Amino acid sequence: MKKKNNPKTPNLKKLDFIKHGGKISKPYKIEKGENFKLSDYSTHPTIPFGPSDKPIMKEALEKGIEMLSHLQEVLYAQDNWSLLVIFQAMDAAGKDGAIKHVMSGINPQGCQVSSFKAPSNEELDHDFLWRCIKKLPERGRIGIFNRSYYEEVLVVRVHNHLLQKQRLPSKLITKKIWDERMEDIRNFEKHLSRNGTKVIKIFLNLSEEEQKARFLERINEPSKNWKLSYDDIKERGYWNEYMQVYEEMIRKTATKEAPWYVIPADNKIYARLAVASAMIKALEDLELSYPKISEEEKNRLEELKKFLSDESPKSQKKAL
């Protein structure tokens, strides 16, 4: 049996994002999907987590959020690139929690989060990419997609009857449609990359056993009852089918321009660390820098500096 891709991380006591920020997620990155097998990737990291480790992990995550906040500020100031982060996962894998915690230090002006549920009538009157295209991040911003156009090769594929409701010409609904859609997605993401939008895709890899535990927790804790619906339990019955389509999706859409990260999600804090790491790596790869001003503008700033330094307290008060 092939050994699962379950890499060691830096020593827990020395988990320093300054040194290891972009490296933690590296073993989970997939740029070439030809030989990808989901079974090769574990749903939990190798290092054990005890109660005493939780504060260390939280501190490491805080450092990661600080780094991410700084990189986002430079991204916004430079105003050339944008970053699109797509989250896909089974229910209860922790998408909402990862987005909430990892993005907690980001300036709201430089970030936008979009969630995609069942398409509306208006959305069904357009191609399957349309509703996501409308939500793409502007230059200088980070865009987060909580689910995305990938639902069209996941949920719609598992529940094939949904395809019949998409108002497509019948002659276009063939056995090739899933390969065609994934080809369209690859081309679309290449187009984004060529036009200044860096794309990374996060699959939070949750085990069936851990999903069951989280569902039971949502039932047993009244404050979490709202998070669980009958449809969630119903979808769990299609677990094997979903794993098959996830595997094929990653195999056929993982590219250098838009890699997938298959992140172990059974431990929530570790998953958030790995997500932060993937985002840090993506921004570092852009080689961002603050805008540089011309010599003329520098001289003008020196003049303004001298003017402000020489200004009397009385005139400062009057100016106020």
C-alpha cells in the first residue's frame, strides 16, 4: 500500500510563521493532477495534539494572520494583482470557521467573501461561470469563494437530475459534459492568471468519522442546532460518490496557475494554519512591493516635510 501524504510539520514548540509560514502547506499543494489519488492524502496531520498544544497552535495562527495582514496591505497598495481563494469541502469540514479565523486580521476594504448556494432563476439563465465571474476580486483585493463554480462538477454530477433544470439545449448534455466543464474551468483559471488574478483552491479533507462527530455535536448543543439540516444528513449518504467526483475534479483541474491544496481538516486549528500558510505562499510568490514614487515626488515630499517642520504652533492651531 502506498504511504499517505501525511508530512511532518516543524516542531510544535518552534512553529514560527516567519520561518515556516509558506512551507506548512507545501506538502498539500497539487499543481499536476494526472496521478492524484485522494486516498493518498490523510485527513489529519501526523503530529499529535494534546490540550497543552492548543495555545501554541493559536499563537502560531495569530502570527500567520499578522503576516497575511501585512501582505494584504502591500497587495492593496500596489493595486496590480488580486488573489482568489476558493474553498470546497463536504459539510462540517470547517470552511466557515477557516474563513472567519484566517481572515480575522484582514482590512475589510481589501477583502470580499462570496458564498454560492443553489443557483437562482436569473443565474440559471446564464452559463455556469457567470455568477462567480460577477464576484471576482478587484485588483488589490483578496476574494474568498465559499463554494464556487466547482459545484457544477460536484453536486450537479452526484445529483444528475439537477443538470436537467439548467435550461441547456438537450444536444449539449452528453457524456462529455463533465470533462467539457472541467476544461472550461481550467481555461477560465488560466485566463484569470494571465490577467493578474492569482488563484488557489482549498479542499478541506474531512474524514467521514469526523463529519459524524461534528454533526452529533451540532445536534447535542442547542446553540449549534441551526447549523444542521435534514439535507446535510441526506448528502452524507452520498459520501463515496462525492469522494470519487472530488478526486476526479482535483485530478483534472490542478494546474501550476491554479493549484489545489488538499488540507487535512480533522483538526480545525491545524487546518486553519495550513490555509493561512497557503495564502501567505500565494502572496509571497507575487513578489509584492509598495509603490515607488519618482524623484520629483520625493523632492515634493521633502518640501512638504520642511513646511510642516517650520510651521509655528500658532499657525498649526489656526490651520486646525
